[in-house]
Amino acid sequence: MHSILAVDDSASMRKMVSFTLVGAGFQVVEAVDGVDAYEKAQKQRFDLVLTDQNMPRLDGIGLTRKLREHPQYATTPILILTTESSDQMKQAGRAAGATGWLVKPFDPNRLIEVIRKVIR
């Protein structure tokens, strides 16, 4: 079973994402922000990271950059799920090492489709 780290400072968004992913057969660990996610990623290996962009303490792009510094996360798919849709922000995400960019509100079927396409 693939494990996914779902990161969002909104409890309701974490629950919605978690419900969607668990329903599709994934194991999900939730994190409240980038710092929490980074700490959890040091203790457990995840097959994919799904993170919000705008969060306190450490945002999604910052988290992506930090995870990419570690060999164990060098090739792990990292998807940013956010309300941000500007090309400039997407470019910053790609430059940090994000695998993909999805805009909220998300379509559960589309989210599962994208995850199945990139997860190893």
C-alpha cells in the first residue's frame, strides 16, 4: 500500500484530502504545516507528498526544496495542491522540484488520477 503525506494548515482540507485518498486505497499521514511535514518525513518514508502552498512556518515550495535536499526524497513525487494558480508561482514550484501543481478546489477523481500517474 502506498503511503502519502498530506500537508495543509486547514483541518477541513486535510480531512477532505485524507478521505479521498484513503477511499482510493492509500495510507495517509497528515501534517499541519511544512515544519510538521518535514519532521514526519524524517521519521517515515512516503511514496508521495501532497502539500498546500500557503501555510505558516514553512510553505509548500519551502517544504519541497527541503525534501529535495535529501537523497531519499530526491525522486519522490511532490504535488502542490493550492488556491494559487499564477504561472509565476507554478514556475517557482517547478524550480523547487515539485512534480506537479493542482488548484483547489480539487476534483477527487482528478486528484486520484494524477497521483496514480506519478506514484511509484
